[in-house]
Amino acid sequence: MFKDIVIPGSLPSIASGLTIGMGNAWFCLVTAEILAGRYGVGYLTWESYVTSNYPPIVMGMLLIGCMGAFSSWVVSRAMAALMPWRVIKKQDS
């Protein structure tokens, strides 16, 4: 019963939690690098902002966005593999 009903029934909630948690993890990581770090993309972006060096700011923002999108894609693919019965519809543009 646990393997056939409980786990498959809880996987959609677990997927939602993982997606939200991934966003929070990136937010906390970049914030921690800004506040207390000496290395990292967040630190480099903030120091470039303070010194008005604009190209590293743009590159930092793009890199943070790309890493966040990639990690969300990984979670999405993992959840799609664990829940083959769930059909994810693409939105029409």
C-alpha cells in the first residue's frame, strides 16, 4: 500500500516543494555571498555594483539566472522521470 498508493500520491507535493526550495536555495546562496563572502557570483556582482563596473554586473545577473533555470530544469526532468503518468502541458504563446 505504501509503495503503490502513498508514495505516488505524495510525489506531486514533493515536486512542488523541491521547485520552491530550489528557488529559495539560490536566493539564500547569492545573499550569503553578498553579505559574508569573498568569492562567488553574488560577491562579484555586488562588488561590481559598488565600484560601478557594469559588465560584471550584467554577467553575474545572467549567470545567476542561467544557473537557476538549469537547476529548475534538472528538478523538472527528475520529477517527470519519477511521475510518468503526469502530463506537463506546454503553454501556447
